[in-house]
Amino acid sequence: MISYLYLAVAIIFEVIATTLMKQAEATHKPAILLLCVFGYLISFALLYLTLGTIPTGIAYAIWSGLGIVLIAALAFFVHGQSLDIPGLIGLGLIIAGVVVVSLSKTAAH
């Protein structure tokens, strides 16, 4: 169960780092870029810790799928970016895929 907590925190750090990357590009501030790199390092370290108990494919599917959805949501709220109907359907399919993968028999091992 602790592995899923690590995975959740890894996703949060990855989403923050990706959001900071946009800010670093826009402002050209090295401090923001360093925070971005730090966020990715923490994210990958926590992802690594999950792989002892969660299969790689399952962990990565959850990490990347939820990261995509959360980054799209932050892009909407923070940067004013929006998605059209096909984009929203795609995000819904990603969420559905993460749920199905998480519930698979392989995820229980």
C-alpha cells in the first residue's frame, strides 16, 4: 500500500515539475528551472521505489496517465489553455484506461 502512496507523490512532483517547466521557459529564470529538475528527480526516485511491489507497466501507466490528465487540468486553470470536445474525450479515455489497468489481475501481484 505504501507503494501507491509513493506513486501518488511521484505523480504530484511530476505534475509540478512539468508546470514549472512552462514557467521556466516563459521567464528564463534559472531558479525555476532548478526547481523543475528537482521535481523530476524526486518524481523518478519515488517511481523507482514503487517498482518493488507494483509491476513496471502498471506503475508507469498510472504515473503517465494521471500525469497527463492533471497537467491538462493545470494548463486550463493556470495558463488558460483549453481543450475541445475530442481532447476532453481523449482525457476521459485516459482516465478509463488507468482505471482498467489498475483493476487488472496483474495489478494485484
